[in-house]
Amino acid sequence: MMAHRFESGRYLRELREALGLTLRDVHQESLIIAQKYGSRSFAIPPSRLHAIERKRAIPNIHRSYTLASIYACDLEDILWLYGVPRI
């Protein structure tokens, strides 16, 4: 599972870079989503995104939702990266 997490982070980093987004860009977009839903749980500080991409940290459900929203992909795709089966 550890190798899978590493690949997940790498995939997310490559996706972010392909979209032309920096860590700070994602943070700013995440703050908008957090404000929209009235919960800081959706916010992704640059240090946390770095940990997700490089240090095998697993994003919680709120941050997974935020990543899916910013990266314009399905939440199910993000969850699948971390071993959650597709429905």
C-alpha cells in the first residue's frame, strides 16, 4: 500500500502541474471552497498538499473533495487512488 500511496501523490502532483497550478494556487482555490461550505476542513494549506504529493499523506474526505473540484475530476477518482473501490 505504501508504494500505491507514493504513486497517488505523484499522480496528483503531475495533474496539478499539468493544469499549471502551484501549491499556493491550490491553497487559494481551496479557501474559496472552504468559505462556500463554511468549513475549514476543505482548505488545503501548501504544506499539507506537499505532504500529500511527496510524503505519502492521505487526504481526508473534505480535502479529497476539494482536490476533485479544483482538478476537475470525479471524487471517486481521487478516492480510488487511495484504495477506495469504485461503485
